[in-house]
Amino acid sequence: MIVAILAFAIMSTSNVINPQSTIRIENVGEFEIDPSGIERQRADVFAHGQISIFDVLVDLDRRGEISMTYHYDEELETHVIDSLNGKKHWWYQAYYDGGWLENNNWRIDLFPYKDKMYIQVFHTNSGHIEALHDSFRTQVERRDANGGTVMVETVRIRAPGINHVFHDVHVTPHDLRDDALKEGTVTAIDVIMSLGDQGRITYETTWYEEIAGSEVKTYFVTSIDGQAAHGRCGYVYEVGEENMYANHIHIPMDMRVLTSPEYFEMFWICL
């Protein structure tokens, strides 16, 4: 059980605004989220019934709670907010049940919505947005240069007795979450599973419905090359571009959709 506590960083929910999902937009207001009826913008990625944080904003705009203009940028493969209530340069933070706000650099339309989550949308600067867009563009170009196949330039796995470094890892989908994602969607957990397919490692995964009273409903990697999580020790991961901060965020591995990140790292920690 401690594996999931490590992997999902479970803590007190006292900082959650209310037991329902909530979105707070800087200098605009706070809204409770009713996901029923919200349509997904990324039907190429998410299965029917699964939405993203961006979809919540689109629904608020549709209902007249906010005024937002946006477009889908093919080069970045994500939706871009052009303006929100007349202002440019917006970004967000979010956490799931039992979590806390953390910086991130993940595409807003690929951050999966869950019940009992909290979202904060804030005004930032043009340099921040440009850096994010540069990283998105680089990932798309990296994948396209590889014939459309997701490839991770460097994969690092560190645990007691394990210090693996793999280069140019081709990642294929395993459709673990066909309840929430379209068939053929590549996620972070597919990096580990692809290494297993290629005979480079052995691994085990475990499904958890909830941990310490917090809803998770996700697969965790619980063993690599015989080194199994135990006691207060287990595996956590991060993925993204080497020159970007905030790659270690608590989107479950089986729901973190990849384009072609520069690196993936899974490492061992003990609390």
C-alpha cells in the first residue's frame, strides 16, 4: 500500500475547497464543476466520458461564466488560450483528491479531469508561455522525425541495485486504460511496458481503487527487475524536457499521454 502513497503523494485533504471538483480563475471567480454534459475537445485522445481541465474552461465559456477565445495549434498539438476575459497569457495548476497545488508544464487539454480535484487558473507572462510552447513544438518535431512513433531519447531507472540508462526508446501503446483513452494512445506507463516487451527489464503493475481514503483508480508500477516496492519505499516518475522544471507532477502514469518527451525517469524513494 505504501507504494501508492509514494507514487501519488497522498496527504491531508484539508486544503481542498470542498468535496466536489472546483476551479478558481484569478481575478474572475470560483466555480464548482459538474462534469456531466461537458464535451471533450480532444476526442483523438480521450474516450467518451473522459474530459480534461481545458474542457472545463470551454464549458464555462459556453455557459457565459467567462469569455474565452482559443484555438488548436497543429504545431504544438494542443489548444492555446488566446484570451480569457480580455487578458492573455494564462496557465494553470491542479491536484487530485489528497494532493496539493504544484507547478507543471503539461498541455492543459491533456491533463485528465477527475472528481474531487481542484484547479487554479492564473495569469502569467509571455516568456513563460513561449517556453511551454517551445517544449511542445520540440516534442512534436521529435515524434514526426521518428516517422510518427513516440520515442524517448533517454530513459533512466534508478533503484537499489538498478541503474539503467536506455537511449532512443521506441514506445508503443498497451491500452491499459481503454476505459478513458482512445485505442493506440501512448502513456507514461507504456515506457516501462515497452522496455519489458523489448526484453530490457521485467516489471509488475498493480491496480488501486483508493489509497488512504483518497480515490486514485490507477495502475502503479510496483516492481522492476525484481526490486519490489515495500514498506515505505517505492517508485515515482517524471517525464518531459530536460531544460524544463516541474516535470514531476502527479498525473497517474497510465493517464499521462506522451508525444515524444526528451526523457523519462523512474526512481526509488523512501518516506
